[in-house]
Amino acid sequence: MKLLMETYNLARSYGIKEALRMLHDAGFDAADVSLYRLAPEEDMLNRPDRCEYARSVREYADSLGVSLLQAHSPFDMKYGEPFDMSNKAYADIVYSLEVCSVLGIPHTVVHAVKTPREDCSVDYKEYNRAFYLSLLPYCEKYGVKIAVENLFWHDKKRECFFGLFPTPAEMTDFVDSLGSPWFTVCLDMGHTAITGLDPETYILGMDKRHLGALHVQDTDFLGDRHFLPYSGKHNWDAVCRALAKIDYCGDFTLEILHFIDKYPPELLPAALEFACHVGHSLIDKVENSRAEAAAPAADA
């Protein structure tokens, strides 16, 4: 299991290549390339030379020894917009699949489209089944999987959260209904925490055939905090045991935007090194739990 971190904060401030160098220097094994809301000069999707630029990024990552193993596609699609290339938000998702192919990234997270929660006549699962299936030809063309993430609606009026694919059974049934190996699941541990299930409970309801990616973050169970593990209230021993129990085979991706964005430039290297130590410690917990479960029982 390799340790990744998303590049969003670092790439916005320093550019994607410098972000990769900083992750390498901190000790991360690989990167989760954020392909959304970047500065124009760093926006690989809307540059006329996007494939050439993506190729240069891959070559730079290779020179560092940093693998590019996951990505996050833009998430600007709005309910009612067309599922075709006339819609820029949709086109950007397609371009992200193309760029991932050039970067050598096997899967990218593509958010479901949030339908109007208050409109009971709209079935968000049926709507998003059509959305994801419209992208299937591009997955096949570029050889890149889509990871479906558990999301949430934030009800600001009532100050609470409602989940999209809030249970492992609903998520599994939805991905199975797509009927294609080009779709997998990304579990965001913060999202499940604020929509009713502890991360370990959601994990234990999944299986390794479906669960292909993680967004690892900590929360106080009151908001989508994107804290470094152990900065909130998640039970990390239980999370690691759960990943070991289902024999999770993917990677371990820290999505800790609101840990990183607290530090000034002079402290960022130390903060990244600490985050890396925490991530590797959690991976060790998973592997130790896996080994303990596989070991023969001692004779009485």
C-alpha cells in the first residue's frame, strides 16, 4: 500500500511540478493529482497543449521517483446540464480522463451530480447512473477508471448533512448497476463521518472488489474538516483494523487540505514530513492487523 497526498493546495501555490518535488522531499510514495480549480497556467485541462504539458509533468514525476496513482477530476457539473461536450463542465471531466491517460494514472474521482434534494420527484441515483454511463466510452477510450465518491448535501437551514451513497450497501448496489469494470469506489472518511456512519463501519460494509480508493481525513463529526488523522475524533485503530479485515488492496491517500493550508511557506516542509510520518504509521497499522489476522492461531 503506497502513501499518497492530493496536490491541490501545493499546486495552487507553487505549481504542480514544485508540488511533486515537495511531496517527494517529504517522503510520500506517490501523488493524487488534483485537476480542479487551478491557476490558468497550471490548468492541464484547458491548455491547448494539455497532453504535451501532462507528458512533461509525468516525465518530471518519473525523474523524482514519484508515482502518479490517483487524480481528482473537476466537479462543476450542475443538475440539468447536458452530458455532452457542448457543456464545458462535462468536457473538463472528459479532458481529465485524457490527461490521466497521459500521466499514467489508473483512476480518477468523478463526483456525482447533486440533484435538488428537496425535489422528491428526482432520483439522484437514476440521474447519476445516466451521467456516469455517458462517460463510459471515454473511460474505455483512455483506459482510465472512474471512482465514485460518497458525497453529501449540506442543509444550511438545519445545519446538518445528508449523504449521497451514504451506506456501503447503496454504494455497492449503485456501482454494480453500472455494469462495468471501469467504475470503482472512493471512500471519503470525512464524508461518511458527517452523514451518519463511522468510517470503519462503512469500510466493513464494503469489499475489496468494490473499494478501490480512499480519501483519508479526520473530522470532529460536525463538518467536512479535512484534518490530518489524529487531529479530530475518528478511531484510527478501528479504521486500520477494518481496512485489514476486508483486505483492502488500494492505496492510502491523505486529503488534508485544511491541515496544509494553516502553515506558512517556511513551515510547510516540516508539516508535510509530519503528515507523511502519520500516513506511514497508519499504513503500518493496517499491514500489522492484516498479518495478525493471517497468522495461525497459537496452540493452546
